Amino acid sequence: MRTNPIGIFDSGIGGLTVANAVSEALPNEEIIYFGDTAHLPYGDKSPEAIQHYAVRISDFLLERKCKIILIACNTASAAAYETVRRHVAGAVPVLNVIDPVVNAVASDKSFKKIGIIGTKGTIKSQVYEHKLKAIRPDLEVVSLATALLASMIEAGFYNNSVSQAIINSYLAYPDFSDVQAMILACTHYPLIKKEVAAYFNQRVKIFDSTDVVTEVLKRTLTEKDMLNDQRRNPHHFYVSDFTESFEQTTKIFFRQEIHLELQNIWDE
């Protein structure tokens, strides 16, 4: 079991930021990544559809002997985490990208007001607000859908004057003026973490899904005695629909060139 791979999936390729963080923190682990590019964006899909996709992808990862499944997508984490957990029925642990961030934020009692930015689907679901309030009813939570950011990042616009101007226009939202922490509720957004921090002059604590989730993953594998001591196989990156633009964009998220393998699991 220790030498089995870590399974990670997302609605597309944004979850590669999480996969990259896992790869850097746990270099001895093999990763199998699945991006459901045939059905993106999940934000436009019903919860039932997302649950259907997530269950089939989880089966695909289990067929490849993955020892743990990480849902590296905020929308799928909100809509399908419990469904996937019930479906695998304890065969392997299942993690998502929302709960670790919520727990990290809620545990810091110095925070009185929290800001959240994310896609329309994630913000509309209010999943972060509900989970934060369940733990810390005293927290004030304000959120804003930042629809342009994901496509901007995929086009390579980040850490430059164009991206900073767009980010600044969103963060100028008056309700954000006195937050102590900001949650980046999209797996694209770790790439603009520095720019968000710069807008707030480093006075606001920024939380994203990479470091926090990776730490929870590492702790889970350690507690279950499933940490690998040596990687024996290369990582594999699968997508359900392939275009050259997807492959080119992966370098933005995984920070190195990778090869995408087309895997249509829907006709199997």
C-alpha cells in the first residue's frame, strides 16, 4: 500500500497547483492526476452531474490502485466529497480542498473577519461560509465572485501589471477593507497569492489550497503508515478531453513540462 500512488482529480487542470505542491512536499510519492476537461467548468453543472463525474473518476483512480484520493477542485469538493467518501466506503481515505483551509482559518482566534474570493459556482454555494460559521459562529465572512481571474491565469496573465490591475479592482470591494484573512477559494489562485498579498500590503493572512491541503495529506499518510520511501514510477496526468492548449497551459500550474494522456472513462 505504501508504494501505491496518490490519486488527485479536478474538473480541469487548475488542480495541478495542488499536485505540484504535493510533488514538492512528498517527492517520494507517485501521483496519478485526472482532469475532467471534457466536462469543465463544473461550476455550470448540477450537483447531481458533478457527483456522477466524481464517482466515476474515483473508480478510475481506485482501478489504478491509488491509496488516497484528493479532490483538488472547490466545486467538486463542495458538491461531491460526501458522495465520493460514501462510494469508496473506507477503501481509501478521501480528502478535499475546502475542509483543511476552513479548519486552518477557524483555528486562528485572532481572525474576526474573513474575505473569500472564488469562482461564481463556489461563491454561490456558500460552502466556505457555512463551514466556517459551523465552527466559529462569531466570524464575519464576506465573499466575492471573481469571474475573470481563472481565465486570466490560464492565459498566462499573473504577476504582471495587467493581472495586478484586475486583482486590485476586485479586492477594492469595500467589504474587504478590514478583513484579517483572505481565502483563495479556487485552485488557480495560488498563482496570484503574492499579488493578493501585495494589495493588502502583507497585513492580511492569505490562505490557499496548496500548503494547507498538502500538510493534511502528509499527516493522513503518516498516521496510516502509508508514506512511500522511494518513488518507483513516473507521475501520470490524464485528461478526459485533450487539446494542445491544455498541455501548454499545464506548465503554468505544474511549473514544469508534463505530458497529458487522453483517457475517456465515460465510454468504458
